[in-house]
Amino acid sequence: MKIKSIIAGLLLSAVAANASVTISGTSLFNAEINGYSTGVYVVSNSASFTETLMEDLLAGISFTQGTAIGNYTVIGTAGINPAGSGSALTAGITFNLGGNVATGNEIGILAFNTSTTSTIGDDPYKVFTNDWLVAADGANLSLTGGGPFTGASILPSTVVPEPSSYALLGGLLALGCVMLRRRA
């Protein structure tokens, strides 16, 4: 009985480890992405996709699969190519279910003008969604339609000093005042 339990557990873990979904075909064909270079597929960490949550993208966010962008997870990237009167985002993205990526969560696409592997400051982008949902394990998913929500440009990353830096600067200022006073 113990051996049967172990074998059943191994089989179930092998099935869970291979849980994946493939986005196939041309995922997005739209004139709104003319001139854009990269499409990033993201999944909401819950059932809904709120486009306005993408308005505060900072520079330096990686497009590597599994990267968190706020309440979203990157599931893949693809190039955008001219196609007739519009442009097409190619697909062929396979991603694994698990963690924050679950069946029923909503998918969106971020189209970037010049960012290719990570976000670049002041790069304009657009968000596309059409109530696309993550399909069940082993499914092929085709995304069609989807109007854009125009996001703002990516915010340049800014360096904010740590509180200890203020203490260091204050100490240096005090030391400078003492040195000037002794000279006088």
C-alpha cells in the first residue's frame, strides 16, 4: 500500500510540474501597435485585469518570464511585425501554471515602443486586453480583438536617498562647519 501511495504521489507531481498553456497564432493584429517593437504578455494575479494599474511603470523592469510587475506576472514576450495596414504580435508563448498564474486569471498585453528586454525610461506603451482568460492546463489559447488602453510613458527611475544618507550628509555638514570655525 505504501508503494502505491508513493507511485501515485510521483505521478501527480509529474503532472503538476508539466502544467502549461500555449498562446498560439497571431495574438494581436491592430493598427494601434504600428511602430511598436515588443509585446509583453502579462497575467493578473487575480481574476480581473485593471488597465490603470499599469500607469506607473518604472524603468528597469525585466521582461523575463515570471517577473512581477505590480499585481501582474510576465508570462512571455514577442516581437511586433508590420502586417498589411496594421501590425501583428506574434505568439508561440508557452507558460506554466502555478504561483500567481492560475486558470481564470485575466491576460493583457503591453506593447512597448523601444523597450525590448526591460522597461526603458520615457518609453511610451499601450495596454491591450479583451477579457482574455488563462486557459486550463494543456490548452492552446488564441487572443483576438482587444482595444488599447493608452498608458503613460514609463517613469524614469529615480534615486531616493536612504534615511541613513541624510544622517551622513548632516554629519559631513556639521564637520565642515567645525573645520571652518577652527580656521577662523
